[in-house]
Amino acid sequence: MPAVVLGLLSALVYGSADFVGGVAARRIGALRVTAVGAVSGLALLVLSLPLVGGAWTPAALGWGALSGVIGSVAVFLLYACLAIGPMSILSPLTALMSAIVPMAWGLLGGDRFGAIGYVAIGMALVAVVLVGFVPEKGAVRPTARALLMAVGAGAMIGVFLVLLDQTPEDSGVVPLIANRAVNGAVMWTLVGVLVLRARRRVDGHPPHLEPRGTGIAAAGGALDVSANVLILLGLRLGDLTTMSVLVALYPAGTILLAAIVLRERVAPVQWVGLVLAVAAAALLSLT
């Protein structure tokens, strides 16, 4: 039961982080949002270390650093495929793949459920697709390139969860500190490359980080790392299969915040997905 609650909470916080990051991206761009979020997330983890603790072992640092590299690839592929579109197909495909990869790994690794558990997992996978569906007028078929990117992004997110599951029980937030440090190094390197290119093109003056957008991005990074902490706790208390399907419901947090803050309409198919997700979580709590 605690792992199921943590899984749902992590999905809602992840979705909230996506919403806040999306707002910030309109001001300073997606790449800069990711880079700023990596710094704010790292700062939050370092501040929490005296309270949470964690053993600084090669395994904790190694798995954490590797997850940081994988996470950077996942973010790049995600933004790239969504930029191509259509989002109505690519977004749920990415979410579905992010659940299937770690779920398959967990089942192969020995995760087992009763009949109700497998029904609940099936319901959750359907809910992932319905919740992640983004209605678009005149949406066209995605290109093969966009589909491959979406599958790759979802697979990398799934691998990220698998890597977190490999971290030692006594490592606390140390793997996440390594993750954010590597992720931040990668993203700020990319930002630096873009700034150098901009200097050559725009009268020698690179674009600046707009203060309000930077602050929103920092908040998004804090939410994102909070979701990672919840996932790590859930993996410690539960199993990879359950956590993976629940975390993949992260679009729920995004659409709920968009409905509350921006007054955006939630599509009927998404409401069906939300109800199905709650029902699946309730069944999983019984297994």
C-alpha cells in the first residue's frame, strides 16, 4: 500500500514539474529550463542530505551517474519528438514505453502478482494511454522518425527507473545527487554551445536568462527532484513493476494543473483515464 501511494504521488509531482517546466520554457526555452532545473534540484538534494543521509559508495555514485546520462538522453529525445508531433499520438506512446520497459524488467527479475494484480497492471497501462492523450485538431500521422524518437524517449525513461532500482538500499539520496550533477553538466555544456553560436550570429550578444522564467524553471527542477525522491522511496518499499506503471501516469498531474491554473478543458477520454488509474491503483493496493 505505501508503495502504491508513493507511486501515485510521484506521478502527480512529476506531472506538476512538467507543467511548471512548460510554463518556464515559453520564457527561456526548453533546454535552459532543463539546465536550471538540474541546478535547483541538485541544491535541494544537497540540503536534504544531512536529514536523509546516504552512503557514498561506488555503486551509489555509479548507478546514479549512469542514470543522469540516460536521463539527459531521454529529455533530448522527448523534446525532439514532441517538437515534430503530433503530440496526441507521441505523448501517450512515450508514457506507455516508459512503463513497459521497467515493467518487463521487473517481471523478468521475479516480480509476481496474483490475478487481481495483473488485471490492475493492465488497467493501469490502458489508463497511461488515455491520460496521456492530448486532443489535437487536424492531427496527422507521425513520421517514422518521430515514432522512433518517442519510443526511444519512453524506453530511456524506463531505463532510468531500472537504474534507480539498482541503487543500494543504504544509499539514500546519494544516487540522485550523482544523477543531477551529471545531468546538469550535460545540459549546461549544451547551453554553453548554444550561447557561443548565438554570439557569432547576433551582434556578439548571447541571449540572457530572463529572471522570472529562471525562477519558474528552478521551481520545476525542485518539483522534478522531489518526484525522483518519491520514486526512490517507492522502489525501496515496493517493486519495480508497480512503480513503473504508476509513475507513467505523470500526465495526470500536468492536465489537472492545466485545468486548475489555466482553465484548460480536460478531454472526456482523459477523465476516463483518470478514473481507470484510480481504480487500478486501488486494486494494486490490495495485491
